[in-house]
Amino acid sequence: MSKGERIAKIMARAGLCSRRDAERWIEDGRVSVDGNILETPAFCVTAGMSILVDGKPLPMPEETQLWLYYKPPGLVTSHRDEKGRPTIFDFLPKDLPRVVSVGRLDLNSEGLLLLTNDGELSRYLELPSTGWVREYRVRVHGQIDPKRLVQLEKGVTIEEIHYGSVKATLDRQQGGNAWLTVSLAEGKNREIRRIFDWLGWPVNRLIRVAYGSCELGSLEPGEVKRVNMKDLFKD
């Protein structure tokens, strides 16, 4: 750290929060360096500086770890919710260290969510450039036209928001509902729900089954499983 590193990056690496959350905490006046409250996240720290968050020393970075978690529907993927709704962090095992999520699943979605004690790893795995494909099992209401699914591979623009290539295949039609397998590499906020609403096939169940090389497998709702880091980036 001879030239210094951004304070938000140091906080994320310590597993205290994500880099984005760190920037918000700094703007809220919760972080001080050498006794001075920071006013901007554009601040670099070097070895030997005293960093306090909410008046407490920044914890030393632990060994980077990653867990698979089956997020049940009805939980918010956030440490705090302004509406007072239950969050995933209210129900995680008590012996789990402080973790941040890799991306999010919305309130009514379920399935695989990655958790890590390293905010920098979280940020890396979220980046589209990392190339990790997210795969979902999606149940929609309506009669599916496979030709319209093929068109999604070129990407679509909805209400001035462009969504990149989405691969969707019809697994089976069951009366008024259909099950699809959907894969994408970007994952904007509520992307799948917005795309299928736009197509006229509203989503009534959404389960993430894979994130890159990590798979939901036989995990049950609420269950957590540690990942062997040696297997994380295997082909």
C-alpha cells in the first residue's frame, strides 16, 4: 500500500461491506482516518493510518471465503430495509462471519445467492466482464411463442433501458403457465421480470439455479454451503 488505496476498497476487502456501501457510509460521516471524519470516498489510505468505522477499528482481513445460499422468497437481499421487511441476514447461521452478497435477488425471487466475506471478490463476480453466466428456471403465465424467445438473444430496449443478450428456451407448457430456462451475463435490476412483462408473459416464479461455476444443486431453502475456493474458477 505504498501509494495508498481507496478507502472504500480497503473496507470492502476487510469484509465489512461492499464497496458501494462503503462509499455511502463515508458520505454519511461514519468513517474517520487518523481522527478526521471523511467527507468523500475519493481518499487513499496507506499502512499505519488509523481507520475507524462507527468509532470502531477496521477489522483485519480474513481468509477469503464464499458460500452458496438458497434464498427463500419473501426476504430482502440487504442488511437493512427501509420498509422494515425481513432480510436474508436475519436468518443466516449465527456462526457465519459478516458477509456481503454477490449481486441480489429481488423480494419474490428465490434460489442461488453467493455470499462472501470479501467485498472485492463480490464486486469482481458481479462485473459483466467477468463473464459469469446467471441461469434461472422461470415460470411465466401465457402461451409461449418460441420465435419471440429467439429474438431476445439480440438484446432488447424497454423504456429506454437496454438489456443485453438473453438466452431463453421453453422447457414445457402446462396449461396457462410455462417453464423456461433463462441465461444472461449482465443481470440488471429485475431484468427477467421486466423483459417477460414486456413480452406479455408475467413471471410468477423465478429460481436462480446457477451463477458461473456455482450451482444450486440439492440445497434447500435457507441452507448454506461453503465453496472450496480451489474449485471456484475451474473450467
